[in-house]
Amino acid sequence: MQSSELSVQGQSLQTLYNLYFNKRLSVNRRYQRKLVWSVEEKVKLIDSVVSELPIPLILLAQRKKSGVETYEIIDGLQRLDAFFSFMDNKFAYDGKYFDLDTIGDTKARLDTGEIEQGREKLSRAESLAIANYQIPVSIYRDASTSAIDEVFRRINSGGRRLSLQEIRQAGVLGSLADVVRRASASIRGDGTFSETVALNDMDQLSISRRGLEYGLAMEDMFWVRHDIVAQDDIRSSGDEEMVLDLVLDAVIRPWPTSGWQNRDMAYGVHRKIRSASSEDVNRAVDAIGVEELHQRILSVVGLIDDVMEGHDSLGRHMVKLETYDKGTQRQFQAVFAALYSLTFDDGMVPKSHDAVRTVLDNFWGRGLSIPTGGSAWGKEKKQALYPNVKRKLKRAFYKPEPRRATIQLNSRLYIDSLLQGPIAEEPLIELKQGFCTLSDPPMEDAELFEQVIQTAVGMANHGKSAEGLILIGVADKPSAAARLEQLFGVKALPVQGQLVVGTFEQISHLGYDVDKWWRKWQSKIQTSKLSTEFANSLAHTFKPVYCDGLLLWEMRPKSVGKPISYDGRFFVRVGSSTQEMAADDFLSHMTTHFS
């Protein structure tokens, strides 16, 4: 591991709360799990503080973001959340709440109405004793990402604190782990564009528990609504293990064995079996691309959701059972593999949602059988079953002529995950309403391409590992959405507080179809006054995506590891705006962001 400075010191809860208050404590979702403690567990921790018992060490890694020192939580996420949620009056201890007037930061939030005081308060002296409680905090300074990953793995792999799938994912780098994490979060509903989020936002990305109102209701999740994965299994990341099996079925041919040892092998943990290695799996994922595979998985899941909308759950529809406590994971896995292959291997599309639903009715009660139990699902049995599943489902599909350049499956879940979280001041996200002006008649926006390229450059200049998102087809305000409805007859679709308006009518008005517009913009990007390296990378990320029939365009500017310019000019992102900088100022900016 890279040499880094490690310091251990006592810090008061009041001091740590100030970091939380200023959003300087962050969670890296690449390896950190959700908030999982119950209110009883949180109360026990507060009781330890009141009883002046020792608390396990908190481990943080020092980071710098836009010149501001922040701290990434390596170990202690559940404890810190318990402390701060108590100080925010989200639960009581011994029937009483923390006195919000005790320290400046909680009083400030009380005064602005951000938090409310509970009815019964602890005394000021009791609250101050809690706020002044000293916790041992270890801080890694100048630690590399690989060093942090290794520490997290060692902390969490020694016992049964995490499930098998959580241990596999913990701190693992690679395309497989990346696509599993992203797709799982998007399907659950806690997807975020950025890998790192403030601790303050984690309650909106975690599953509700008794006595704690978090952002995600278990009963609303795709897996639970369709009786596929049991609720208890989701709490231990069983849904991520399900997604892992779906990914392996999508990228490995012939279809591989599904079992815990095979999953370990895919993550680089050696087992004495013959199975696809981590290198083989990651190469297969890379051949498709993480973002493309992510979108494909969400497209098939979205298709299933659309097919069953207004009807029974998929599990009850295709498996007629008395109880669904164990879920219908293997049945779903086989159907998913067939739908994926029909769509992306064979280029077929559904005749209609009704046609697919009709074929799926009592699907597993008509001559098809599937192995059950906890043992591995051997590849030989899958090779015998999957083609039959695909053959039956094929009756609901047809192959369009000519074959389209992009599969037009619904990517609502994908768009939903991109727009989740704070957008207004996010420097690495930019939303554009479309390619036309709002004049009557509409004309092609002559300034849009220049604005998009400058924004892409500004995002790439945000740091050595920066990755941005530009999404075209989302109105910036309700008046723009209303005007687009007047001009093109398209009604805006609300998604995560944003107004998705699409662009198909606009490019049709300009005389283009999807493929021709796609080629036009890719060509413009590649022939622009960008470096060849950045231009080719950017053009490759420009692609169409579909959201409930609306056509959007996605672009993913990525840093090339060094500052870049456009036509001899320097651009950076400041908040949600793109600004041009003089050469001297740009040099100072880059020293901070690329050092």
C-alpha cells in the first residue's frame, strides 16, 4: 500500500457534528453499505455514551474536493449516523430528545426549521455531556484509493459483519463490481450519479426500518413488488447477488453455473472449481461497456415492470404458489436471460406488452421445471433449460426490419437513477432542454453545440478522475416544458423532480431520424477543436436513451488525467455553470484540482 500518514486523536461529537453540518463527511458508495442499524441499536450506542463506556474507533480518510478538506468514512458509518440522527432528534433516548439549543450547529438548523425539537428534552447538562463525549478517530492522510480499499476489505472480511455479496463488493475495483453496484442501486431506487455522497444524504438512499423513516420503502422495490427476492434477503444484499447472476448470464457464453464459489471466482477469489475467472468476466463486461451493460439490464427490468403494470406481480403471474416467502429468483433469472438474449443477441422487440404478459402467464406450470434449493445451479441444467425458455418467449417478439442502430427499450429506471439526488448545484451534471430554440417556428439552436463542448471541457477539468453527465431532453423550468408542449405537442414527464421532454419531435422537425442525428453529432465532436484523445472519448459517450417513449441524449465527459483546453481557451465548472478562465487563473485552478 502507498505510504500515508495515520493519526489517532480524540474528537468530540460536537466537533464531528460540525463536519456533518458542513457536509464534509462523505460516503463512498463503491464499497460502503447502506444505513442498516435499527432504532434499538442506535439507542444502545447512545446509552454507551451516557454511561461513559468506550466506543470503537472511527476511521476516516482525508480527501480534498475543490480545495476543501473532506473526510471519507472507511469504518464507523452506522455509528456516526446513529450519533447525528440522535442529535437531529430523529429518535429519543429513554423517552427524551437531544436539546437542540445545546450547540450552535443544531440550534442553527432548529432556527431555520430544518429540524424540529422533540417534545420531551434531555436537560441541557445531559445534552452537553453527550455533545462533548470524546470518540477515538483515526485519520488517514494522503492515502491512495487502493490503500483505502484494502483497509476496508480487511476490516470487513474477518467475520460475518457483512453478507457474502457485501464482502465481494467491499472495495473491489473492476468493471464487474462497478456494473453490479450501479444496476443494483438503480433497481432499488437509490442510484446516484456520483460515487461519493455526503453522509447527510444517506438516509434518502437507505431502506426504511421500524422506527426510522428512511428514503426507500421496501414494499415499493421492484424485487418485492414482483415477489422475486425476499425482504430479508434484500437487507443482506441478496438483490445485488441476484444482479450479479444476471450480469454473468448476460456476458458469459455458454451460460455459467450460478453458485457462491462461481460468484467468488468472478470477483477474483480463488476456488478449486472450473469457472470463469475475474479477468475473463471483466473482459466480457468491458467488451460491452459498463454504462451500456448497466442500461441494458435496466431496460429489461423496465420492460418487465411495464409488462406487468396494472396486473399481478411477475412472480405470482408466472409461478402459481400459495406463498412467496422465498421469492422466485431462479424463475426470474431464467426469464431475464431469455429476454436479454432475444433483445440484445437477436435484435428482437416485443410485439406488445400484452403479448409478453400472455406468454408469461403460468409460465412455470406448463412443462418447464427449474431446480430449487440453495445448491449451485449447474451450467449443464441451465444449458438445457434456457433455450426452451427463450423459445417460448420468442412467440411474443419479432425482428424489425431494418434493424435499428439502438435498441429502443424503455430506460426509465436508468434516467431515474441519473436524475436522483441534488442537481441544481452539481458541477458534474448539466441538463439541456433540446436541440431547438423555443421560437415559432422552432429553429436549430446554433449555440447549443458550443455550450455543450465548453461544458464537457469544464467537467473534464474538474479533477484527475472527474466524470460528468450532460443530458439533453430535460427542461430547465416549467415554462420551457409548457412552450415545448405548445410547439411539439409533447407533454413533460416528471422524473425525480425534473421535467423530461424528449427530443424526437425536435430532430424530426429538423429533418433527421435518430441514426442520422447521432452520426451528425459524433462527427461534429470528433472534428471540433478538441484534442484528438478527448474528442474521440467524448464522441463515443454520446448516445440516445429512451424514457417512457421520450428520446434523450446522454454524454459522459471524462477527465484524461490532465487539464485540457478548447480552441486555446480554458473552461471550468463553478457550481452548475461553465466559466472561461484566463490562463494564469486556470493554472492556479489546475494546481488545486490536479495535484
